[in-house]
Amino acid sequence: MQALTLEQKAALVVGASFWSTASAEGIPSVVVTDGPHGVRLQRGGGDALGIGDSVPATCFPPAAGLASSWNPALVERVGVALGDESRAEGVGVLLGPGVNIKRSPLCGRNFEYFSEDPLLSGELGAAWVRGVQSRGVGASLKHFAANNQETNRMTVSAEVDERTLREIYLPAFERVVTGEQPWTVMCSYNRINGVAAAENRWLLTDVLRDEWGFRGLVVSDWGAVEHRVPALKAGLDLEMPGPQSDSTAAVVAAVRSGELDLAVLDAAVRRVQHLAERAWTGSSTGGPASAGSAGHHALAREAATESMVLLRNEGGLLPIDTAQAIGVIGEFARTPRIQGAGSSQVTATRVDSALDAISSISPVEFAPGYSLDPRVAPEPLIAEAVSVARRSGTVLLFVGLPARDESEGYDRTHLDLPDAQVRLIAEVAAANPRTVVILTNGGVVSLEPWHDSVPAIVESWLLGQAGGSALADVLFGRVAPSGRLAESIPLRLQDTPAFLNFPGDGDTVRYGEGIFVGYRYYETVDRPVRYPFGHGLTYTTFAYSDLVATPKGASVTVTNTGSRAGADVVQLYISAPTDGVPVPRRELRGFEKISLEPSEAIRVHFELENRAFSHWDVSRKAWVVAGGRYSVEIGRSAHDIVASQTVELAPPRVGRLTLDSRVSDFLGHPVTGPILARAASGVDDGDNANLLEMVASMPMRRLMRFPGVGDSFKRVGVLIALANNPVVRGVASLLRRR
Ligand code: BGC
């Protein structure tokens, strides 16, 4: 460090190329690359435009699929494989995971994100980071923060209130940072309440470093830095991509003029150096398995089986009876769509089609049903498909969103499948009542108006390169489905919580729904959805018994009551008392995936921390547990609660009273409460309770300004002194408890 000139230091905090950090004497360059569901290493250094031109790598299921596994152990194994493939290619940092919340189903990048729920996103993101980093490769947790849409992503300001940020949009990042210390965190493009993420000191320093204890390096999203010096001051260590001579010159000039403290630049350089040391230590420790290994394809297949969700299975149509003639309809069965478009798109080592995989199990008749080329007329294809459906015992109908519908860089404007496919479903279902619809889509699609016309539906998301074989495994019952929805499937776009505020007016997007995102909204306002968050069927059934809950944890027994082995995802929700701050009807606070043989039972334990019962108190700038009765609930989904128990939590420790405290704070206080109540009962008009309630929300100081009341000013001073005396307060609390 000491040997470096100012110019060298300024050059180190900007990348050397599109995909590498700068080097200097003793500080080697590090190769970074996308992420998150495969290693997209571009040949010859690459650039922004050569997205498709990357070396072959295993394409695992994108996050939308992987999240539906609700299985951190599986995600961690995928992370290990990704870490190994990165190492084999000399990649020091893999750019992922993306833990942004799915605020609206329209976000074009939802396929790259895990969930509408912060706990699920955080646990799965943490597992991904654990896996990758266990191989000596760094992760880049992205996109920090409130990057929940693609429309105007580089300029839009997400207007989000503090409680909503703390409870919904930051916790997944917090979980990954505090638990796993990712080597890097990537700041997002957008502004947050007016301040660009790249220049947001509150976000990058106060919260990330000072509160959460982040020790790694903050990197910009590619092209997110507008003003290098303010960004550096805010806590952004490394600008990517590089080189950017204007940034380097600005940093040099700012240090020279005294505008930028050299210590700030030194700290960023030290983090670049530390990253390089870690990456190079990692790269010298042993020979990792490379892409193309059979093991990684098998893992991609296993992950894909867990990523699909059996939404509906009337009459037990699945698993398929091979004695029946099988008709396979839909171009996606032959030409699978395995991932979304944009920077995450990898070149797969191979791709299994469902048509091949199904044909290897049972003879099938195939019709494409539609073309992926929008110029081809649909009618003849639909007619051909209907005749195949008529001749078949069971129809496997593959439909989904065309690739151009979902991509990084833009959002969707509706939730519908293409018209021709909706017509195809109607006609095939009319021709054959034993029709299974298999959906291919990265973001949620509408299942209307055709949902009721088919007995079975599999939501297969985007499954990565082995999705075709995995689908055959599940459809034929070689593997039982075990996915659960990581996001709600609404009935109508108009029902979604962000409908009125997405994607904003161009410059700003107001997060008007606040904390009521996804199921938190649907459950609170009692709005029906097609399928709730957490829903998913399998080929067996489970029963829940003997729930025991305390503020420290809960246990429940789960029994496989069906005749086949299967995996269940036990979901624990907490429902907070509704008489204080507004709260969602329930929130996911724990989950556990377990496998059970027929008749087998397992006792599942959840630990609960205070945080599970807390909300973010804006005035105290802290997590606070409101006292009262909480319900601990076990659910098959966010809507289907199968067991619940009440636990009682003590009210928070009383804060200090001041003249700015509300009258209600004085009334609720163990010292002043009884005194005021007694005093009020002396005011003899018979309506004292109302009188107190009327002024309850007034700060005491303001009440004092009312004629007559001000005379008591001195006595209030005495009350406050008494109330804040720890001994008096302790005695009063004891008396109250007795
Ligand atoms: C994306 C990031 C990605 C980066 C590098 C950006 O456009 O938002 O997710 O890691 O490019 O490709």
C-alpha cells in the first residue's frame, strides 16, 4: 500500500476491463463473472454485448425455480458446484445471488430472484453464498437495494418508507451479510428515496458496514456509478466495469484538493487488495470439478425436480399411468426454455428436452401445438394438436411464455400466456379431459380463464439444462414433486398489491403498498388468489399434530399419511396482535423441508428469536416487540393454516418519558399510568375514559399549551423525573405485575 502512488491507488478502485479488477505491484487482478445460476465466462475478456458468447457451463435452474425447492441444503450444493466451475475457469468472484424481493409479478427479472418473502430469499441466498465461498470463490450479493423493477432501472428513485425497507427489502441482504460475509456486495442502479444506491452513504456505510458488520468490498453494478468521488465517500469501493479515466482523474484531483480524505481511498484500496488475496489463495487449493462433469448435470436434474410445483392434481391424474397412450403437445416439450434473458444467460453444456426424456420411458405422439415464431399461423397447429389429444389416453400439454416476454432490462405489462396458447389449452382440454398442463415461465403467469378446465397443472418455472429429464422424473413418479410456491399466483393483475404503483411515473416509483407485499397483502385484506404462497402438492399427504409453541421456539409432529414416500415443507408463520402498529395477517418466520416414508412421523423443531416477533419502530430506529398475544401457526401455505397456538409476549421495556412523549405513553407507563388514572377519576364528569382517550395521541408538551392544563406543567416535570428513575420504575413494574 505504502509503495503505491496516488495515481495507482485511484486506478485500483476502478476495474481494468469489463470483467477484471485492476492490478498493481503485489495486487493481482481478479476475474469476476455472472452468475447466478451458471458461470457466464466470456471468451477473450468479452464485453456487454457478447452475452451469448460464453464458455460452456452447467445451467442450473434460475432462482425462481430453485426457490420453489425451499431447500437451503440443495441450494448450497448448487453453490458448491458453481464455485467449482468458477475455480476451474479462473473466476475469483461469481456475481450472485440476487435477493431482491418480487414486489410485482411484472418485474422482468423475477426469474433471477428468489421470492416475495424476505426470510425465504435470505435463507436461500445465504445457502448459495455458503456453497460458492466454501470453494474459495467470492460471491457478490446483489442488487443492493430496492431494485425491484427493470423499467428505468438506472434512474428511477424507489420511494420506500423506512419500516418497509427494514422489514421487506433489506432483511434478505442483512441475513446473507451477517451470516455469511459475502466477499462482495453489489450496489444497484436505482436511487432510493432520491439518493443513488452508489452514492448512498446510509445504505453502503451506516447500515451495511456499521450496523451489519460487513467486512468485504462494495462493487457497483455495471455502469451504476455517475459521480466517482461521492460514491467513494459513500462507501462504494470498486467501480465496474473499467477502465474509466475520468473517474481515476476525479479521485486524484479530489485527494489533491482536500475534498477527499486519502484515508477513504486507502480503505477502498485495502479492500480491493484483500479481495485479490482471497481470490488468489482460493485458486491455488486443489483441482475442482469442471463444467460438463456428469455429476453437475445430475445435480442440475435433482435441483430441477425440486424446483417445480405441482399446483393441481384432481383425481390423482399424476403420476402418469404408462398403460395409457401418451400425447405430448407443445413446442416447449421439444425446444425447452431453460433460463431467462440478460446478463445471467449461460451457455449450457447440454440440454435435455422433456420430449426426449418422456419418449425414453414410454412411446408418445407429439404435436407442437404452437410455434415460437410469432409469424406462424396458429390454427393448423391447434387442429393437429386436437387430433393428437383425441387419440391419447393422457395429454401432457407444455405451454409458457416466449423468451422475448421476460428479460433483464424491461418489465412485462401483463400476466397472460400468448392468445394462441390459451386457445390451444381450451381446445385440447375439451378434446381430452385427462390433460396435464406444464407451465414454462420465469415470472408468474395467469392461469385464467382455463384453470378449471384441466385436472392437473405443474408450474415448472425455468428449470435449467436438465429440466426435461427432471420433468419426466416427476410426471412418471420416479421422483415425487416437492416444490412449494415462493410467490403467490394472483387471480388478476389488478389484485396485486403494487398494481397502482408499478412501475411508477418515470422518475420515481412509490412503494405505496408498504410492507404489504405478496401474501402479506392478500392475507391481510382477504383477497382470494389462484394459489397462495407456500402452496404445492405431492403424491402423498401429511398430517400435523402436537404443536407446542413458546416465545423461544415451536415443535410439531408431521406424519406421512399417504402410501408413497414424499417431502413436505413445514411452514411456520407468526400472526402479531393487531391493536398496535399495522401488521400483516401473518408472516413466514421459519420453514423446514423433510422427507418421510409412508406412515413415518418426524418431530420438527423451530427456534424463534425476538426478531420473529418484532416490527421496525421508526421513532426508536430499532426492532421492537409489541407486547401481547401472538399466534404461532403451522401452514400448508400462507392461506391454509393447519395448527396454531397462542404465545404471550411481555411489552417492551418502557422507554424514557419526555415532554414529547404521548399522553398514551404516560398512561401506559407503570409509574405515571396509575397516577394519571387516579387524577382523571377525580375529574367528576363521568366521561373520563373518553376524555383521556381523546387526548391520548397528543404529545404532552402540546397538551400543556391548552388553557388550564399548562398550570400543571411543573407537576408533569415531577412525574417525568419519577418515571425515569430506575428504582421507582422497577418497583412500579413489580407492583403492576402482581
Ligand atoms: C446486471 C448485473 C450483472 C452485471 C454484469 C448488470 O447489468 O444488473 O446483475 O451482474 O450487469 O453483467
